[in-house]
Amino acid sequence: MLLTMLSPRVVPQPKTCRPEDAVSEAGSLGYPLVIKALGQDFAHKTELGAVRLNVISSSDVALHAKELGTMCERLLIETM
């Protein structure tokens, strides 16, 4: 309750989903977003090209989810 009174910024919980569900999940978070491919072989996602930054629309989400979906079965979507 004290935190509510002080009005800190509350960051929405990241969502994990299948690539085909990414647009609907992203809509509940707001934009801009970060989308990351999830997998146990992805220790260095940036080096593998498995991260998309500054995703600003549902059409961007759909495009990046399709691209990342070729390398994984699950995505992590979170606000920037």
C-alpha cells in the first residue's frame, strides 16, 4: 500500500508465449517491447540474433515473432 501511495513505476511482468500467440500477448504489455527467443542453447542471444529491440507495433511483433519462431518454440516479450 505504501508503494502505491509513492507511485513508483510498476513494470509489467514479462510474457512467455509461442510465436503464433505473440501479437495477443504483446498487446497486454504496451509498447515499446523487447522480444527474445528462448532456448537452452541461447546463452548469448544477442550474438545469435535472437533479440529484437524497440518493437513498437503489433505488425512489428508479428514480423519478429515469425522470424524468431524459426529458431525456437517460445518467446519472451517484455517492456523496454
